[in-house]
Amino acid sequence: MQVAIQGPWSPLLGRLTLSAIPYTNPILVGTFAVAALIALVVAGAVLYYKKLGYLWREWLTTVDHKKIGVMYIIVGLVMFFRAFVDGLMMRTQQAMAIGPHSPGVLGAQHGYLPPFHFDQVYSAHGTIMILFAATPLLTGLTNVVVPLQIGARDMAFPYMNALSLWLTTAGAILVMLSLFVGDFSSAGWVGLIPLTELPYSPGVGVDYWMWAIQISSIGTTLNAINMIVTIIKMRAPGMGWFRVPVFTWTTLSTNIIGLTAFPILGVVLALLGADRYLGTHFFTAGNGGNLMLYTNMFWIWGHPEVYFLVLPAFGIFSEIIPTFSEKPLFGYTTMVAATFAIAGISWAVWLHHFFTMGAGADVNGFFSIATMLVGIPTGVKVFNWMFTLYRGRLTFTTPMLWALAGLFLLLVGGITGMMLAIPAINYTVHNSVFVIAHFHCMVLLVAAAIFAGVVYWFPKVFGFQLDEKNGLMFFWSFITATAIVFTAMFALGFQGETRRLDYIFNPAWRPMLWTEEAGMMLYLVSIFYFLRMLYVSLRDRVPVASDPWGTARTLEFLTHSPVPFYNFAVTPQVNARDELAWRREHGLDKAQPEAFEPIHMPSNTGVPIIIGMLSLTLGFGLIWRIWWMAGFSLLAIIIAVIIRSFDKNLGYELKPEEVAAMERNLATASIIAEQPARTPLTEAEAH
Amino acid sequence: MATQAAPGAGTRLFHPHFEGHDQISARTLGFWLYMLSDALLFTGLFLAYAVLNNPMGAAGGPIATQIVNPVEGMWQTYAVLGSVAAYSLATVALKKGSMVGVMAGIVISILLALVFLGYEVHDLMGLMAQGHGPDSSGFLSAFFVLIATHGLHMVFGILWMIVMLVQIPTLGFSPNVVARLLNLRMFWQFQATVWVLVYVYVYMIGAF
Ligand code: HEM
Ligand SMILES: [Cu+2]
């Protein structure tokens, strides 16, 4: 039943041949050289400092939510950089390939990227930014923060948490691999149908795109389950629902969206996979396939997904703005209600992504009004933040600046979104770069929130602050670049530039395109300051108090900085909504527990990373149709899960004296400290 | 604000020896959430089926009325419900702590599930032999994939039961094993529910 494919196939290597390695493309060879160099340096450093054992024991096999969160953030930052370079390449191509007389180099007729390569670049850019940069970065932050914020020791399922991380990482590795082995999809991040069908995309590109997303979204779904259970079941005593911090609330709502939306993505990609591998006709152009079925199902996931990204960003703002206004959040209850209202409405608006694709006026009208309804709860949120700022004692630290800039982006993105929600307007600007500018305001708001969150919580995790001076430079260069690039892009959208152009036929757009390119250069400057911020902070390592900002309000700032790997020596009792602020107000914020008690901790395990890497080989085998490899990997995953289920997994116990010693010398308890081997509990001790 | 009372003599700042949540209830909730995502997966498949079950989706080939056999489907339904009933008897035995009872229930459950799968394979093979394979039209694609996805869930359930047949005698009724047995019960009942929906929607409504 397997469908016929073009080109050679062998049982041992599937479709893989030497010609799949793009050694003739100087851009990719250069990229490979740089990537290989970085990999060598990192591997060399690990071996030279004899850190291999440390890396394995303390990081790769960890089940600690903070370390897992930090690794999510690292994966997200690497992918963010990769996708930024994709963006830079697209902008540069469009700045070069203007008009019929523009020269071409490297085999391109105009500019330096031939269309097939250009198409892969934008497809990879979108896929990575949404699924492998923004999503892991936010998952990372929620992983680090939420258990601390609700006073828990860890996530509800620490082992599954590690598994989620490694599945996401496997997907990210697959995307990166497509650079050097084969090629990536050229059908857009949305998988334009029927372009993604086998007759029109006979190569492995679409398979890379499809399996990378499929594997990582299983990770996201598992993480959603984990987060929801953690928030429902693991809150500290005294933390009733109306004392839950808003970031935790938004995490809950976002993961409800994730849990309900990602399975639809899984189905639609699986059906596309069935078309490509088994020759079925779900979305084919003939034989009863239905193209709109794909488009609808994709966006039934796709629109909730954008709110999956934006709600935690709103949560981050809701933490940072009160802290640096020295006031409680205005309208807590309405904030929570608005969060869930947005989440609910996000389910009923997907059709606004294809108003132009033939639905009647009544259907378009329904989805238009539904879309505009989102503006009401969003407006409630904006006003709540404004009233929090009003008459507050404001301090403009970098997290605060990122948050405020995020509000501006929200304003522009939200208003242009409302414009797009009107079908009559949509017909004229759909598929133009106006849409691109709209959603980049939104996703850059998410990026701003991520940077705000990273700066805000970094000292909590590592015990020292990120350098403010370079952080400010990073902020201003990044935000100015954003303003330049996307203002020009809105203008181009109104002038009729359609999206995804590898060649610009209208020279009148040149000034705006060059303006955008200048903005991209400024983004490069911002990357320099970002790296310098990291470098200076790591070099100086100025230690901080448990509340580095002095005005933080929530529970995570009650425990020490750096946070010990067991989070709280003794579980705190929650007495107020803003517990830390309440304690500070009553002079109780320095109170320490009277006595320590034994702490039960889960043991590390290598199974998650093994399953993650097996799913990588599973994906690779499926992409290249190396059936033995795929079959072996699948079988090995099942066996690994079964073996793991026989593990009695009782964890270990920290003795009170040990805890006391670590509380005195926090460096020994931080997540970067190496822990001594600890003996697991026996069955008798566990009960 | 009501939530911001001033501290008094009884105010506690820490809660030593906090018991926390109980592991089994967290796992049960987690499993419910997993089933919710599974339910959405089937929703997606039903959606595709509903959209493609018409002459246009059938592209000249058969639609549901011409190929489904509600009588055979009824025997399948009996098998699946019998399997669930056998598993329920196993959980009754679990309450009594009877290892033999639990294992016997599971074995019967597996056998009935195999009967179910046997019918299903026979049914699908028969269609393929008549030239109505999943690659012949949009409708048949949706039909095969919906049925086969449910079948795969059943296969995994059987695999899970076999693992439990090994774990019960080796690990005893440890909390982990009991939690797995209870989650498996939910999984099994859920798959039966999905089958009933398939039966009603595809085999019964489809027959007219
Ligand atoms: C006030 C709320 C919002 C409204 C009213 C809105 C409206 C719209 C509309 C009508 C479109 C379709 C435009 C077209 O293709 O013709 C669109 C596209 C898009 N929006 Fe929004 N949006 C909102 C918020 C967001 C948020 C919060 C995000 C992300 C975090 C986002 C991300 C996107 C993306 C990624 C696309 C385009 C996807 C593509 O075609 O590639 N939007 N938006
Ligand atoms: Cu949308």
C-alpha cells in the first residue's frame, strides 16, 4: 500500500543518497562549518574540564523542573537565533532582488537565493519561531516559575516533564538536521495544501516539517497535562483559587488550550502523512480529497496556538507591572476572567485566517464578530495594567521596560488584528505583508514578554543579576529595530506587497525594503548586546537577596536566590494573594522556618533522554523511509517505556541536617552545584 | 480585601510536614486529561469522516451505505462490551485483593478484544479485496483511518494488559500497579465508548 516515490530507494538507506548532502551550496557549507566548529568547541570544553559526568548526571538525566526549564530556554534561544538568521536572509534577498535588472549571485537569477531555497527559508522561519522558539521559551519559563510560584517541590510528574523536554528537543534537532541532510519544506509554516502533497512536494522537505512538528507537539501535549495537574493538585496550603498568582492562572488557561488544540494538529498532520505515505486521499486535489478540510483543521489548531503563546506573555506582564509599580495588580478577578474569556473565544475564530477562501457572507460575518469579541477581554487586560501603573511608584528596570514596550506592541498588533477581522478590509490586505506585520507585533510582544521574564527570574534561579547596562542597550536596540522593520512593513502591506516574495517586481518599494534591512542591522546590534549582557553578568556574578528586586510580590521570591534544588526547605503557608508583599508589609518577609524536616526527592533517570533520542531516529527513519530504522526505534521506545514501568522508582530523602547545611551554604544547593550520589530509598523506608 | 487579613496569633508562615497531594489522585487526573486529548484526536477523525462521507468525497466509489455491515458491527460491539465487562470483574477482584481473579478477568478481556480485532481485520481486508482500499477515495481513506486508529488503541490496550499480567505477580499490588490497573480500566472503557460512537455513527447511521 506504500506509495511510489520518485528517485532511488534502498532498503538500507531509504531515500538517503550522497546527493542529499548539499556540499555544493556555499551558504550551507559555511553554516555547517560554523555549526561544527561550535559543536567541537563545546564538546572539547566539556571533555577538557571533565564535565561529561556532571552534564549527564546533573542535566541530561535530571527531573528537576528548574533545570528542565533552563534547558527548554536554551533550546528556545538557539532556535530563536537560527530563525532570526532565516529572517535576515529573507530581508536581504528582498533588499537585493528588486527589479528586472538586479544582479544575481550563487545560482540565483536575482539576489542570492534561488526560489526553492528562499521558500524553504521562510517555511523554516515560521515553523521554528512559533513551535521551536516561542513555545519552548514559554514552556521553559512556566516550568521554572510555576512550581515555585505555587510553593510546590516539583511538577506533578517530574519524569514526564523530562520526557516532554526531550521530545521537543528531538523535533528541534530534526529541523536543524534538514539544513545539512536533505531539505526543508517549501510550503510555508502553515503547510499550504495541496502543495504539501507528494506529487507537488516529492522530496523529504515536507516530511521533515511534518515529523518535527509531530514529535515536538507530543511533548507539548504531555507538558500541558503536567502543568494542569501541577496547578490543580500541588498548590501550597492556604493558596485557594483566588490567591493563585496571575502568571499561574495564565499558564493554566494556556495549557488547557494546548491540551485541546494540539491533538487536532496531530490529527491533521497524521492525515497528511497518510496521504504522503499510504496514498490516501484526505487532502489530495483529486479522488475525493478536500482541501478546505486541511485548511480548517490546521487553523482550528493554529488560532488557539497563537493564544497559547500570548496568554503566558500576558501573565508575565501581570507579574512584572505590579512589582515595579509597587502596587497590587488592579482588577485581579477581571484579569483572571479575561484570561479565560480569551481562551474560550480563541476556539471560535479560526476562519478569520481564510475569509477569502469562499465562505459565504453569513459564515464570514459570524467569524468576524467572534474575532472582534476577543478585543473586549483584551481591552479589560490593558486597562487593568494601565490602572496598576496609575499613581504607582514606577521603577524602569529592564523587565519593566520590556513589559511596557510589550503593551505598545499589543496596541498596534491588536488594532491591526481588528482591522483584519473585518472581511471587507481583509479581502484587500489578506496575504499581503500587512498581515505579516500584524502578527509580528503580536509575536514580538511575546518575545518582549519572554525577555522580560528571563531578566526578571534569572537572578532567582542563578543567584546573580543580569547586567542592567547591557540589558538596557539590548532592549533599546531590539525595540527600535522592531519599530523600524514593522512600521515599514505595514506601509508596504498597504502598498500591496504580497507575502513570501523572492523577487520584488516593483522598484517603488525599494526605500521601504531598505529601511527594513537597516532595521535588521539594528537587530544584529541587539544580539551583540544580548551576548555582552550574558558575558558581563557571568563574569561579575553580583549576588542578590532572595528578592532581587526588593518589591516582588509572589511566592517564588520568598525562597532563596539561587533557589535550592528542593525549592522550599519547608513548605510555606499562604496567607494572602500577594504573599510576599503581605509578609513584607507586616515585617515577616525575613521569617525562616524553625526546624528542618526530611525532604523526599525523585531520582534522576536516563530513560527520558533515551526515548527522546529514539524518537529522533524514528523521525529520521520515517523522513527518509528507512523502514528498519523507524521500526527499530518504535520498538525500542515501547520496550523502554515497559522497562521503565518495572522500575520501583522510590526516590531519595534529604536528611534535615543536610538541608540545614545547604541552607547555610546556598551555593551547594543551587541547580548548578554538583550533588553527591544519594542512595535511593528502600521499600521499607518509603512507607 | 478579604484575602489580605493582618497576621494574628494563629498566623502560620510555614507548614511543616505538609503532606501534599496524593500520587494516585494526581495520576488519575493526569490520565483523564490524556483521555481528553485522545477524545479530541477522535473528534478530528470524526470530523474528517463527516466531511468526506458523501458522493464527492467518494469520487465515484462507494459511500458508507454501500459498504458498512451493521450486523457484523453489532458482534464487534458485543465483543468490546464483553471485554469491558470482564475487565470490570477484574477490578471487583482487585477490591478483594485476589490476584488470580484480577488476572483471569484480564485474560478474558484480552481474548474478547482479540475477537473484536479479528472481526475488524476481516472487515477491512474484505473491503480491500473488493478494491475498496484506503487509497481509492477520500471517503474510504477517512473510513479506514478512523477504524484503524481505534483498532490501534485497542492493540495498545492489549499490550498494556499483557504488561500488567507480568507486573501483578512480580510486583504485587503496589501503589504503582494499582494506579495502572485503574487507569487501564478508564482507558478500556473509553475505547469502548469510542467504539460505540463509531458503531452508531458509521455503522448504524451510515447504513441508511
Ligand atoms: C486582538 C486579537 C487579534 C485579532 C483580532 C487578530 C486577527 C487576525 C486576523 C483576522 C488574521 C488573518 C489575516 C489574514 O490572513 O488575512 C490574523 C493573522 C495572524 N495572527 Fe492575529 N489576531 C489577533 C491576535 C493575535 C495574536 C495574539 C497572535 C500571536 C501571538 C496572532 C498571530 C497571528 C498570526 C501568526 C497570523 C497569520 C498566520 C499566517 O497566515 O501565517 N494574532 N490575525
Ligand atoms: Cu487567528
